[in-house]
Amino acid sequence: MRRIRFFLVWIGVLCGLSAWTLAAEAVQSQPLKAPAQVIGWIPAYGIEASMQALNSEPAIASGLTRIGLQFWNPTEDGRGVEFAPISNSSQRVTPAQVKTIVSWAKERHIQVVLTVYNNSQVKAKWDWAWARRAFAQHRSEFILALLKEMRSYELDGIDVDLEGEGHLEADRASYAHFIAALSKQVHRQHKILTVDSFHSPCMNAPNMLWWSDWRGKVDAIHSMGYQDLYEASTEKFVPEGRPVCEQGASIFKYSWQLAYGRRAGFQTSQIVLGMPTWLDSWGAANAATDTLAHLREVRDLGAGIALWDLQLTASSWRSAATWQAVEQLRTGQ
């Protein structure tokens, strides 16, 4: 009986140790707070200016986590992709330019993604019919072409910047199918997929109402509010011919955008808020409006930032102080 009691006690100890070990492993396996993402785009028409800006201040490379190369258009028939024009002439982005930027970024441990968009210096408009031909009518061929280009230049993923202006809810389902299919292929290759979105749930495409369609499929959403977004915003939005958006809520507050994203099933770190690099200040007159103030607002909320664009034409975006603040936002310090 004493031996049986001893045996039972020993089993209890072992079970306790096993439970403790499993609990410890569970704690260790829980993901740490994701670092904030800092993406900036290089437009096809601004390659030289962007590279000059990127090299103007060493702290810029430390602050960036990702660069989107907005260099690719769908082909006119929607079946493939091609380099975009760099001006209103026929001159286009070249493979050599892509390779130079990728090399520069990888030396500095910055991810580089392929940004495909439905505008150009020749088109001079966001052509949704052109985008629809690609993502809806020739989805499989378009996806294969995107993947081929991504692999060809050893890029880290794909960023979808297909934009439409107006009330385009009829295309929501087709767009969702495209994102789901592209996500499956991109993630199978251990790459990332991001989507650029309008910053209202009430019009344009894609918009915030569509975000829930992408839950579990995209790694980040870039809310393209830029100068419209700031924490002190009290602006309401009334779409043309429609009632006030979200019952008159202040939808352009950083915190409102993040709360909407969380309700759609995303983590705070996956919602990346647009900032305008052509401005030194923006926002309400009754609050701090300089770049550093807005960076602190986003840092305190734990989100990332999406910078349009990396030509950094406003002086504050070329200062060491700004990029030190970006670094603090990125690391959560």
C-alpha cells in the first residue's frame, strides 16, 4: 500500500511537471506584440527623386520596413502585367532600375514588394474597368503573371493597388475571390500580400466595408487617407448622393480606423495608416499638426504608417528627428 501511495504521488509529480512544462511552452509560443510596419512607395515617375531622398538621411533606411515599387500595370487585355510608363511618353521602368532598388533595400534589410496599379502617367486616371478586366475576367492569368514577376526580381511579396472611384459594390465579390486566390498562391511561397484601400466604408473600391472579406488572407491593409487622417479629426463624410457615412461618426480619426479594422478581424499592427510626405503639417487647427505630433499619435495607438511617397518632398520628412520618431513608432519605444 505504501508503494502504491508512493507510486501515485510520483505520478502526480510527473503530471504536475508535465502540465507546468506545457504551460510554459504555451506562454513561450504566444506571439509577441507585432512590430509596427512602415511602408513607403516609389512611384514609376519618381525613381530618381526617391532614391535621392532615401540616401539623403541615414536614419530613413533604419525606419523603413518595406518599400512598395509602384512600377507594374495590368496589361491592357488584363491577362498579364507590364512595366508602367515613367512619363507621358512611351518610356517605361526598366529591369535594371528594379534590380538596383532591390539590391539597395536588401543591403539594408528592407523588404521590397511588387505594387500593381491601374493608373499611369499616360492614362492619367484610375481606370477601374481596366482593373476589372484583370482581377475579375482574367483572374487566373493575372495572378500567374504577378507571381512570375515577383519571383523574377526576388521580391518579398505583392501589394495590390487597384483603385476605383464611385459606388462599385457590384464588384466586391469578384475582388474578394481575386484576393483569396492570390493570397493562397503568395502565402504558399512564403511571401506577403498587402492591399491598398480607401479610408471610408461608404464609397470607392476597395473600401473599408470590404476589409472583412480579406480576414486571414492579407498581411496588411494600407488605409489611404493621408492628409485626411489624424487623431483630432472631427470630420464627417457624406458621399455624393448618399446619406452621411457611419451615422456621422468621425471616421478619419486614427483610432476609429483601427477599431474598424479590429472589428473586421485584423490585428492593430495589420492596419497601416496613410501619411502624406508632401506635407509638413496637416489636420485640425485646434491640435498639434506637425509631422512629429502625428507620428506620436500613431505610435501611441500601436499602428504602422504608409508613406505616399518616398520622394519625401516636404522638408520634415528628410530630417533626422522625423526618422528617429519613425524608428520609435516602429519599435514601440
